[in-house]
Amino acid sequence: MKHRVLWGLTGFYLLIGLYMIISPRGFYEHAPGVSETGPYNRHFLFDVGFAFTVSALGIAFGLRKHVKPVIILGTAWLAMHGLFHMVLWIGHPHPGSVPALVDLVVVVLPAIALSYLSATYKEPQDA
């Protein structure tokens, strides 16, 4: 079960990254709360989209080859991104706002789950 959730989160992050790369304006305008975080910046969206994509591909490679350190390395940026969003809450708390709810559901909770699952991943004995 944990393995499937890990794959699911990997796919989730890959899709977000590709969305940001393929349609940065669409992501900015349609992802809930994103446009409320500041003005549109195509370069920034590409940068973050590439980070999401490369992280997800790293995790997928680690899962496919059963190499825990690669999974953890792929998780690192995503975990730091989630931590960064948690720190933003401390400096600018807006409980109940759309950006805060999106951060919680789409950024922070998946990053926590991914971090836990990556840290507790067990490489198969026959791999």
C-alpha cells in the first residue's frame, strides 16, 4: 500500500511540474490560490516546474530500481518546498484563506506524506 501511495504522489508531482512547464500562464491563472501569491512570472514558474519534474523523475527512478537513497534525494526538494510554505505561514498567517488551504492540501500535506514514505521505504530483498 505504501508503495502505491509513493507512486501516486510521484505522479502527482510530475503532473504539476509538467503543467507548470507546458502552460505556465494556465497554471498561474487556474491553480487555486496561485495568482494570489504575487504577479505572474513565467521564468519562476518554469524553474519550479523543472524542480518538480526532476524531483518526481528521480523518485520514479529510485522506485523502479529500488534504491532508497535516490528516492530520498528526489524527495529532498519537494520536502524543502513544503517546509518553506510552512515557514511562510508563520510570517504571514492567513488561516482559512484560499492560498493557505491550497498550501495545506496541495503543498504541505503531500510533502509530509512523501517525506515519511521515502524515509520508511524498504528496498525489496530480491531487488
